[in-house]
Amino acid sequence: MRIPESVATVPAQPATSTGARSSTDVLLQARGVTKRFGGLVAVRDVDLDIPKGGIVSIIGPNGAGKTTFFNVVAGIIDPTTGSVGFRGRPLITRPRRTWLEPLLWMLPAVVMILAALALGVLDRGESVISIAGIAIVGVLAATLLLAIIRPTRYTRLMERLGILRSARPNDVVAAGIGRTFQNIRLFQNMSALENVLVGMHLKLRSNLLDHLVSSPRQRRDEEAAARRAGELLALVGLGGRKDELAKNLPYGDQRRLELARALGNDPVLLLLDEPTAGMNPAETAAMTALIGRLRRDLGLTILLIEHDMRVVMGISDHILVLDHGEQISEGSPDEVRRDPKVIEAYLGTAPT
Amino acid sequence: MSAVIQGPARSLPGGPGLRRRLRDLAAQHRSLSVLIGMAVVTVVLPAVALLPPLSSFSGLNVWIDGFTIAGIFVLLALGLNIVVGLSGLLDLGYAAFFAIGAYTYAFAASPFTGNDFPFWPMLLVGALMAATFGILLGAPTLRLRGDYLAIVTLGFGEIVPIVILNSSKYTDGPNGIGGISPPTIGDVVFPTTGNPWPFYLTMIALITLSMILIYRLQDSRLGRAWMAIREDELAAAANGVNTVTTKLLAFALGASTAGLAGVFLASKLQTVTPNLFRFDVSFTVLAMVVLGGMGNVWGVAVGAFILFMIQSVFLKQLNIFFDNVHVPILSDLDFLQYQFLLYGIALVGMMLLRPEGLFPSRRRRRELHTEEDQAFGEHGDPLGASPE
């Protein structure tokens, strides 16, 4: 099945052989990615090149750090060290300028103090406000200092306060990377069509003014988007169920809907986190075929985490094996299958 | 989009087929249906007030005046619905933006400051001012989730009236600012006593405009992004929604509606005092949104109207009734003093019996009443084993 619009925007790539990986062919380049959670090293020094048009899989026993690595690439968590380049540009590096964040926090307090000064409240010794204001600024300044001196503790504090670093993942999406989640994260109470429409968020160009006056551009935009979303749903085999709430879809369909949603922004690279988890053999085969078709028809490059070895060995060009956060093997499916280190990681050491 | 026009569609006779066709028609011509609905409301409300039990409470003019004030709360509820109902951000300090709108107009057109700017452009200025403060409050706090956001907004809602109270040099503190100019059209000044119709019709126009705009926002990509954030913020971000700016816009637009209501209030009452914007306003409006049916524009409007009428008419009449009819305990009660107790009971009862609100959006009803579907649709790890 072909869908016309996206093919025009994404240059179709022939499935490249794994051997030929010159620097121009590399779509995503991870270098020395390390992620520490406190004392635990979830991912240690992982390098990965994803060639254009390839299907690369990450495998490893439970707790190997696959999803952590995935989340780093998707911009959801920051790497402790290392960087990820996408289409030759650095995409994710170690976070910097975190000191901007508390400055943002201070802004209202500063404005309030200035306003109080301007209104002459402080002059006349209305001390309650001034003391409260100074206290607020003091606390915030302490936060700022903490952020500079102890960034990890600051991050933990921020996390404890419930602060999301939510500005990052959408930049990754804008760069052309789409993703699905291991445990499906659909917008449960929105229809299948609306889910895909949210997935197309960055493709819609209408702005607030367009929304308010319901301009021709807005209407054109919406119509085109609804059509395209319908096509995407048809592509994953959900053409007839677009008005159903996402949560009412059967499990396999939810997985496919998530895939359709991830395709909404016309990604170049698709990150699939266990796309066949919990599926029966028939559903797994259908999903595998769908992934192969996405690569062929849309020219997508795919990075995959998967436990089902039949899927992995069947469709991957290249496999990266992680164990305890470390890269223990890398190569074509045949190479990996024969690697004694991989066998050891999965089955333990053979008795001597 | 499944938000439904509830008012007129409900009252019409006819089978479910007709009702559905009307509903679809309303969804296709949203703005027109809002116009028609509000036109009906404009005529029906005064007519109802002329009917026997209601006409005995007070004269028509007093009723119209009451409807106008009720309209202010409808506006507030419509705005808060954007923040709470659509985007899922719990805002407990909404009255602050109301205050900012009201004081903006008070500064712009009262003998206290010596300015006399015209009312109509000030509506826009008040809305913009409130939106600015919405962004100012939102920028640092919208990274917070759930309860934390509620606490910070609660604080903001308390701070604004206190700042107004204490900056007496500029706001005349607890006395408030009086003598605010009423609106004018040409040379005609809106009468502040007597004929209540100009204010009433202005209010209707403001509500109609807000409803149309809110419906449009709700059906746009921005509206979908709001709902996506309400459903799953991380997934929304992973689909390209800039969650920070989207939430800021929800805050700003919600606040601007409150600013509008504030400007209108100032011109209607011709005096503003910090006491008008205490926490109970925020809470009442929140109760209106929840009772009316979060996320449904018409539902919230009707919920706000009903709750205001209960508070301002029903409880008062109950007091008068029990003053005349001597029932041992009830006659000693001042029902108005127990209105928050009553709200609380109503909210708890609501959560138990009808969590989607009195007039839910179709979406919301489906959300909360598909228990057997939910058992199937519940996602998560189907094998019960979650690797990593």
C-alpha cells in the first residue's frame, strides 16, 4: 500500500546493504552514550551507527539498558555523557545551561518585587510582602546555586517536584524521529483519528489566529490532515475504526494505532520499542510484515528493540547486543547469532 | 470532535434519530448553532422570569440584572474550562485573573486615577492584561504537575487580592475603586439602575463570542494538543507537541476570558474591591465547571448558570420561605452561610453518582461509562512481565 503525500516528502531509499556504511549514509550516529542513574550505570559507552534505510535492532536480556538507550535517542532522558548525531548534525548532547531553568523560576518573584517597589509598598514599610519576597528570592537563589554546584541533585530535586524536561522530545520529533512506546501510550480517551491527528501536530501549519477566525487556511489544513490521517490508519490496517476511542481498540490494534500516530509527522527514522510485545504469532507476523513494508514503501529507517528472536533475525540488517548497559556484540544477524558472548549473556556460561 | 450542542437539542421533541441529526448539524455549523442557541436563551430567560413562581420573587428588571451577573460567572466558567476541562491543569487561583481584568478597567476609567478610557477597547486590554499575567504565572509553574500546580495557583490566587489590598496608594486598599464609568455607545450611557437590558445584551454578546471562539480552539490542532496533554503529557511531547507553550496558551486564553469578565464586572458594579476576588470565587467557578461537565462548553455554561441561580436566588428564597413557615431547626438556619457546605456535598455526590457532570460532552460520557470495555481496553503489559 502506498500513500502518496508522505512519499513525496521522504526520499525513498533503497534498502542498503549493511556492509556499505560510508559517513554520508549514516542517518543516526551515537557516540559514547552513557547514562547513570545514581550509582547504576544503565548504559555505558554505547556507539551505534544507523545506515539510511536500514533496520537496526537492539537486543539484550532484561535490564540491559535497551529502553534507556532508546529514551536517550528520543530526547526523553539526557545522557550523562556522549552525544547523538542525526543527519550529520548533533542532536542530543549532555545538557547544558541548566542554570536558565531557575532563572525562569525567579522571573515572577522578581517582577512581583519590582512591582511592589514601583507601587511604593516597600517604601512604607509594609514588611510582610517584602520579607516574603526576599524569602522567595532567597529560596530561588539557593536553587540556582544548587543547580550550578550539584546538577545531579538539582535534577533529582526537579524530578521530585514533578518537573518534566518536556521541551526536548518535541525537538527530536521535529528533527524527523518518530517513536512508539513499550507499554502503549495512546491518548486513551481520544478517537483513533484524533490520535493520528495529534501525531501530525508539527505538520499542521495553522496558528492561533487561524484557529480563532477559522480562516480558509485552517479549514484546508484540517481537511488535508484528516484525509492524510485516514490514509495512515488505512496503511496500518485500521481504516474502518477511526472513530473508536483508542482505549476501546483491541490490543494489537492499539499497537498499530501507535505506529500510525508515530508516522504522522513524516519521520525519517522510526524508533519502535518492542512493537510485537504481547502479540500472538499471527499478529507478530502481520506486524513484522508491516515494518518491512514501511521500510520499503516509505523509505523509513528503523531502530527496533525486540525480544522475539524470529522477528529480530528476520528483518534486521544490523543488530546491537547490550548486556548490563554494555555493548557486547554488534553485527549482522548471522554474526550475532554465532557470537559466544551473546550466547553467554542469554544462556549463561557453558559448563567446562 | 464530539462536543455536542446540548441546550436546544435537548429540549426539542422527537426521537433519537432526529436528535442525532440535529446534533450533527450543530457540529457542522458550530458558530451558527451557538448564535441560535444564545438567541433562544436571550429570549427565553426573561420569559421564564415572568412565569408565576419566579415572578413573585422579584420584578423582571431585578431578574434580568441577576441574569447579567450570572453571565459573568458563565464567562468565568467557560474560561476555566479551557484550563481544567480541556488541558487538565488544575487551577485554584482563577479569581486572580478576574481581579486583574477588573482592576485594569478600574484604573482605566475612574475618577480615582482620573483616566476615562472607553469601555469597548478596554475589554480587549483587560483580556490581554490577564493573559499576560497568565503567562507570567504559567512560565515557571507549568512544569509542575497535578497537585503541585494546584498549590502554586492557589497561592497566586491569594497573593493578587493581598497585593491589591496592600497597595492602598494605587488601589485605595480595602475601600476599592469606585465611580467606574459604565459603557457607552455613541452618546448613550448604559443605565446602571433601572433599565437592565443594555448590560444584559452586552453580556449575552460576550458569552456568544467566547463560546464560538472556544469551540473553534477546541476543534483546532491546539485543542487536540490540549487534550493530548491531559491524556498523556509524555506521549504528547513524543509526538511533537511543545507541552510548555501549549500549556502556557491554555493558561493565557483561560485567563483572558476571566479578564473579559473582570472588565465587565467593573463596569457593571462601578466599583471594585479586593473582597470580590477571594478564594471562594475560584472555588465556585471550579465547582461550576465540574458540576456542569468538564470539557463541554454548553454544559459548563449551563452548570455555571444553575449554580449561580441556586446561590443567589434559591437559597435566599429558602431563607424567606422558612422565615415565614416555622419549622423548628430549618427556620434558624441561614442557608446562604451554608452554600459551600452544600457545594461540597453536591461535589461529593456528583463524583459518586455522575462523575462526568450534569451535561457531559459525549466524549466524557464514553470515558466514564464503558466499564466492560475498560476491562478489555486497559493497556499495560499484557503478559504481566515488564522487561526493563
